[in-house]
Amino acid sequence: PHKEISAADMPCHRYNMARIAFSEKYKNVKISALEISRKGKSYSIDTVEKLLSDHGVKKLYMYIGSDMLFYFEKWKDFELLFKKCVLVTAPRCESDRIEVQSFCERYEKLYGCEYIILPLLPHDVSSTHIRALMESVVMVFRRIVDETEALDISIDKIYSFGGGALSPVWCQMKADA
């Protein structure tokens, strides 16, 4: 409920990207469609409580981007999330590193939050930027198809090849366009 969802940010695309990213190398990772299968808004606290119950564990590791970390106190039942989860995050860019550390320390002091800051090399890019780029490419593809059909050229099939053809997410995004 914290962000507007663009066409490239559709939950089904996020789910498929996560499924593809973790399917080969990380056999013990399970990607859940729990949140996208709910009707209406989906709150993290509901997901966390369901996962804790289903798996019989006391705490979960919640991976969040630093952009979400900075206003975590606006989340529904955020104090309960701090009790039920260990927050795992990383700065998005070098200039965020001090602010991420400061927020985590503040949350620990005020709410007893446990946290892990991953020692990743920051890249000045976000998943929102990547999805926007993907959406732009798909919209250009759609425009090419529309303009071709406007010339009374019938398109019966479209073939995809190259690296993108190996990605079910890319193929689905093009099909959805």
C-alpha cells in the first residue's frame, strides 16, 4: 500500500521475476504468492503472521530496500513487525550508508528492532528504475506492433530471440502489451 503500481510493477511480474531469480541456484528458497493472492490491500504484518504460523518459527528475516526502511514507522503494526522479524537491508547508494545505519540504530533503541545491514556494494539503481526501463521497452514494442497493423500488415505470430527470449518474464510482459 506504500507505492503506486505501474504497468511494469504488476505483482505477477514481481512474483515471476523472483521465481526466476531464485529457481536455479537457491533450491531451498520458496517464492510465495500469498500477498498477491489477497483481495485488496495486503499488509506485511498479515503475511508475517501467516508465515510464522505455517512454518512454526518464532522470527522471520524481512528483506527490505532502504527506501522502505526510511519510513517503516508508517507501516501497519510496524512495532509488531519489529518483534516478529529481523530487518535485513542494504544501502542503495553510497550516500545512503550512514542514513541506513542511523535508522537501524534508532529502530533498535526505540523499539528493540533486530537488524542486519548487508555489506553490499551499493549501486545507484532501484528495482523501480529497472521495472520502468522494462516497461519502456515493452511500450516501444507495443507501438511497433500498432504501427505495423495500422499499415494493414497482419501479424499472426511474433517470435522472440536472443537473451530476452529465455526470460519468461520478458516474454509475458511483451504478450501482455
